[in-house]
Amino acid sequence: MDPTNETHDGFVLLGFSETPHLSLKLFLLFFGAYVLCVAGNLFISVLILSQPQLHTPMYVFIGNLAVVDVTFSSIIVPRALYGLLSGDTYISFCGCFVQVFFFLAVGNMDSFLLAVMAFDRYAAICHPLRYLLIMSRRTCTCLVASSWVIVGLHSTLYTVMSSVHTYCGWVIPHFFCDLPVLMLLFCPNPAGTEELILFVEGTTVIFSPVLFILGSYILIIRAVLKLCSSQRRWRTFSTCSSHLTVVILFYSTVIFMYFRPSSIYSPTYDRVISVVYSVIIPMLNPFIYSLRNKEVKSAVRRLFK
């Protein structure tokens, strides 16, 4: 499809247009990863719902994370698969901004859920006797609901501000509508006040969960180091290993994608990193939380029996 022949009522997603000979292989790779992502996360969700012994705050949050991961991948991957198979890379303005809204909301919800899960580990390790009181059903509901409200307002602000802009171009060198790539097409550039609002609000929403996770783990490490037995220290800290693994995977890709110097910008690297955090990491999360968890393993055995 030739971008120069397109009308200005939408965008053209270049995607993987420089490697058309690999379209079928990329389609099969994406499709396989997406199927594993959906199957693994739905299995974790069904397992948590069906096994009463997993109806604890930690597993409730893991179940929520599984649903968010499936939604996150589903916002991006099906449209990318359709483009690879059909060669149709056109997306309307409305479709693009709907994708931006849900991508921002669900992507940030992933970050907020990881922060809530860090608070859960802090309560379990630092206040074990008061854990059930601190992490009551009402508290868990409020934490998840307030997170959805925050990410919804954040996503609405960015989507509205980007949708009212005039665009000097309509060719997006990506396989989905990502906000930083869209902002490169703004014409003229955002005004100073608007840019300041986006920077302050965006920085607050993005870095608040990161700082919360860091603070929680500083308190957890301090509590673990006070334990007398090295075996107890290891056993206690191992309960956080799955969560820490997911946090490191998620934030390492996000930081590389959105907080790197513009001098090392590369559309090819951007697409690769986007595939990692939108497909690969959501696909791996169910395995990370199940392979290192004895309770999940025993629940799987009971489910199949």
C-alpha cells in the first residue's frame, strides 16, 4: 500500500513493511505467542476462581493481572496480525485514538497492579499478624478500583489532547498507534503550557507506581534482614521472587522504550521492544507465577483430579 495515495482521514501503519518476505513467519510467531498468552492467562484466572484456597489477596491480584495482560495484548496483536496477513495497514483516526486510549489505560493498569502487589507483599512480610486486617476485601477492591479510575483519567487526558491536534503526516513507523510516535507527527508542536501539563501529569502517573514498589521493597528487605535464621530469610524473600521477576521484565522494557535518549531512536528497535512488552512478557507472566509457586502447582493438580 502506497502511503502517498492515502487520504487524510486516517493513518498508515508501516509496521514490518521493510521485511515483506518475513510476513508469514512473523504472523506465525505473533499468532503462536498470542495464543499462549491468552491460554496461559485465562487458565490462571479460571484456576484462581475455581480453587477456594487461592481466594486470597495475592492471588486475586494475580488474577486481575492475568486479565489485564490478555486485554493489553488484545489491543495490539489482532490488528497487527491482520495487517501482516492481508497487507492492509490503514487505520482510521477513530480506530487509532481508541487504540491509544485502551493501550495507555491498560498498560498503566499493569504498572499500578504491580505496585498494589508490592504493597500486598509488604503487608504479608512486615505485618503478618495484621495481614488479613490490612488486606481486607474492601481494601483490595478500593485499591483496584481507584487504580482503574486514575489510569482512565490519565488515558482520557492524553487521548483527547492528541486527537484535537493537527497532523503534518499520516505515516506511522510502527505496527500500532503509540503516543510518542503520534506526537512526532504533531503540527505545530505542542504549546509550552500543554507540554508542561502532559509532562507533569504523565511523570506523576508513570513514576508513582515505580517509587511505591521501590519503597515497599526497601521496607521488605529491612524486615527480612532482621530475621535471625538465614533459611527463614531465604524462604521469606522467595515469596517475592515471582513478583520481582515480573517487575524487572516489565520496567526494563518500558524504560528502554520511553526513557532513552532520542539519539538512539530506531523504529526497528522500537518495534522489537514493543513486541517484548506487549506479547512476550504477558505470555511469560502465567509461567513465572505458576512454576515457582507450590500453592499454584497443588491447585493445578487438584483441578485436573
